[in-house]
Amino acid sequence: MFDFLKRKKDSETPIENIAVEEEKPAGFFTRLKQGLAKTRTSLTAGMANLFLGKKELNQDLLNEIEMALLSADVGVETTEQLIQSLTQKLARKELSDASAAFACLKEEMKQILRPCAKPLVLPKDIKPFVILVVGINGSGKTTTIGKLAKIFREENKTTMLAAGDTFRAAAIEQLQIWGERNQVPVIAQKSGADTAAVIYDAMEAAKARSIEILIADTAGRLHTQSNLMTELAKVKRVLGKIDASAPQETLIVLDASLGQNALNQVKQFNELLGVTGIVLTKLDGTAKGGIIFAIAKKTGIPIRFIGIGEGIHDLRPFNADEFVDALFAE
């Protein structure tokens, strides 16, 4: 009833951006600093230069800080909150000098992110725990799924993948390669098959085999494509027929390099599907990593994971304090 894919030769179809190394980096904080290098250069390194040698905190310095925050896509509302807090503390003479303001700013940024730093918790009494992965084209959904499978495998969780992206060229094969690499089964049908039917079959297979986690891929779509967005709602309805609580996690994968447009994507997908978690990818390739603050401030949706490179271990659970510390690290 359920067909497992047989891998084609690599020469038949190009597979995009699948990192093959299996060695864990020496230290994740070091990798995090490296991955955030472009954002750090545009944001905190720039601000550090503003503070350098300045003892007095004044309105001119606050204006320069504001411009640095906006240029890193921290967002207007979030930037206003940060500057307002510094302004109020300056008025109350709670900040003795510029260095104190710098430390205060760092703590304020952590406070914005902390409410959204919520790891994905898998209840023991739900099998399978269904993770529906959504997002626009090119955000990194399929690669993220492969890396998640690696994480769960290392936690000794039985996992199955559903190849629900039946439209993008090589998407099924790409997911199957990830399945082979992580030694997890992949349920799929032919290219062009109905996404809801594929994921329904995968759900039935996972239940029959007592699989703990089912991760379902979906075709990328723009948040403005109402017909394709409606198709995702259909997927949720179909899953609900098997288990009223499924999917237990609706995970949106966002490309950090899109800046403020990523925030618009969250809003649209959330209105239709009720997004329960965020993965922010490609932080290593952009100076717009400040968008994470706008996303946290405006949506309040848990940020489950961040991606800071193409390596298989470069997808990690999000930690607010580590993130800000890495941004401000020298």
C-alpha cells in the first residue's frame, strides 16, 4: 500500500544544497558567531563603533543606534521599543554612560526574544506526533526536514518522512536522500500526486508502525497564492480525520534574508493554518538577521530552530540569550 522510494543516480537529477559532512562542529557558539557574522557586522559591530570612546549618552547617539537597528531589519516597532526604553532610563538617570546603555540594550534585546525561545516538546502519549512543514519556495523546507530527522534520530526517536512536495522538480528524490542518510522511511507517490493523499497515507503508515514522529513536507507557495494556501488547509482537514489533534505542530520555515517580507509570510500562513512554530534559516547568508526581533515582537510565535549554515548540524534549537550574546561577541 505504501511505496518507499528507490534512490536514483545522482547524475539524473541535481540535488540542491545538501551538506554531507557528519562531523559535529567544535562548538556551536563559535558556529553561531560565524553564522551571524553579516548581521553582527551591520548591527552590533556598527553600534560598538558608535559607543567606542564615548562616555556620554545623548540624543545624537540614540539616533545613531536607531539607524543601526533599522538597517538590520529589526523593524520599526521593535526599534521604537528599544530606543524608548533607553530614552526613559536616560531621563531617569539610570544609565551612567554609553557603556551602560550598550549593556542595557543587549539585555532589552534578550527580553524581546526570550518569550519566543520555546523548544519543541514531544509528548509521549501521541504517536505519531505530526509536524507539518510549510513555507514559500526556496525557504529551505526540505533541507530543514532532513536536518530535523537527523536531530530526532540522535535522540533515538523513530521518525518517518512524508514527501508532500509533489510538484517541485527533484523534491521527492531530495527528501528520499535525506531519509536514506538518516535511516528513516519516506512515504511518497508519483510526481504531481495530491499532497493531502500522500500525507494521509504517511499518517496511516506511521500509525501502523507505531512511529513517534511524522514530518510532512509540502510544496512551496507564496503566501499571496490563495488557491495553494487553501490546499494546505485541506491537508490539515485530512489529517484531522485520522487524529483530531493533528498536525500537532505546524512549522513554518522562513528565509532570514527576506527581511520584513518574512514577517508578512508568518502573518499570512498563521491566519490560515495557525502556525505553532518557526524555523529561521539562512542566517549565515544575510545582514538582515535582525528580523528575528521583529518576528518575535509582532507574532509571539515560538521560534523552534535557527539555521546558521548548510552543515547537517547547523540547525539548532533557538536560545535567546545565546543568540544575542553571539550578536554582540567580538
